[in-house]
Amino acid sequence: MARPPEALCDDPFALLEALEAALRRSRQDAAAGEQNWSGLAFRVGDTWLVTPRGEVRESIMPPVLTRVPGARPWLLGLANVRGNLLPVTDLGGLLGVRLHERKARENRVLVLNSDTVPAGFLVDEVAGHRQFSSADQSQAPAGDAASPWAPFVLSAFAREGRTWLAISLHRVAGSDTFVHAGT
């Protein structure tokens, strides 16, 4: 049986563990009643996208890249990011989306939050985190099978005068096209 926090005053480590467990329980309780969806918003060409918060470890400035001989043109190269090799992919190029002229100051690399698949995706710009309610949800754009985004779409939202496609970068990293970047 767990001891109450006041009984743990002489054991700071146990107190921290008890507080962390209480915080986890309260987050789970809050999430159970929550109808909002949040993710990191970014743009590729004319398309505004969001990906679930947990799928992106960080957003970084485009690093110096070393080309990979024989790789597809959308695999831009390898980067050394804090001592780890990170393959960087042009997300729009991977999906055959024609991009606007790149503005280096706005470009970002979204680092996939994965311990098994190191991947960075170059995007045109990052617009920060967005939160959508169930009232913002829209089904029409998500169902467009002709869209290059279709295999990766989780949902779609309409807000701020634009459509936001919610995509999974984990699905992109698991796609056959992505996996066969070197052939």
C-alpha cells in the first residue's frame, strides 16, 4: 500500500516517486475526458499539416548534410546531430509534392521521435503547436485517395481559414518508399 506524501518527508526520493505517480494519474484522468487533439503544425508547399505531439522529438534548423551515394534525390543526406547520425529526407520530395522556392530561414527539420528509426523530415516551415476540438474535425480532405498524403492521414481539421491534414510521420517512416531510399 502506498504511503501518503506527508509520511515520506524523510525520504525525498520516495516522495518524488509518489508525486510523479499522482501527476501521471491526474494526467490520465484529464485525458480521458478531453476531446481535444493537439499536434505540431507545419507546411509543405501549399499544404498545412499537423502531426501528433509525441511523433516529433524536436524541430531543428537544417543541419550540414553529407550526400549518400546512390540514394533517391529526396534523401538529402546524413547529418551529425549531437553525435548521432540522422538521415534527412525532403518530405515533399518523398511524396512527389512540388515545393515552393525554399527560404532557408523558414525551413526546419522535424526529428522523428523513435528509438529504432532515426529520421529527420525537411519541411518548409513550422507553425508551432495547434490544438483542435472535435468541432474542428473535417472528413472531406482526409478521404481524398488521390492525395499523396492519403496513406498517412489520421484526420483533417478546418480552422483559421485553412484545412489542416493530421498525418503520422511514423507511417511515413514505415512506408515502402521511405524504407527503399537507397535503391
